[in-house]
Amino acid sequence: MDRGITRSDWAGALTSPELQLIYETAPIGLAFFSTDCRYLLINQHLTEICGISVAEHIGRSVRETVPDVAAQRGGISSDQRWNNTAALTTLPSS
């Protein structure tokens, strides 16, 4: 039996009320990325730190939205993308 996560599973997870509540109420910046490191979901707190809107993040890469952070962090590694591990980056508060 294949227990892999399908695209529809991910789509459902990204729109779940529980995840939306976490993103809306978390006191920290949160983002969820596609396998090619583009923003799929970002919370308001992180957009305030970055200085651009949610809409300006979605579908774009970290390098496109906050190039200084991307240069400092070096992006999300391929190991993190393929092994589903978290990438933690500390951003300065504005």
C-alpha cells in the first residue's frame, strides 16, 4: 500500500481551518514552501518583518522577495526540501 502524500493531500492541508488558525495566530513568522522553494503560504507576522504583503510573496522565491535574507541564509537546501525538514531562519524585527 502506497502511503505517499499526494498533491491533493497537500492542497487540502494548506487550506485546512486548523492550519489557517495557526498561521493567523502564531506570534512568530511562518511560511510554507513548494519543492522549488516558492512561497505557498505565509503569515501576516512574517510579511510585516519582510515589509511586503502576503500577495507579493505567494508564488515567489525567498531570493525574489527578500534577497538580503536569501544571501545571508543561502536558501533552503535540497536536503531540507526532499527530506521534509524545517529550515529555521532568524529575521531581524523591523
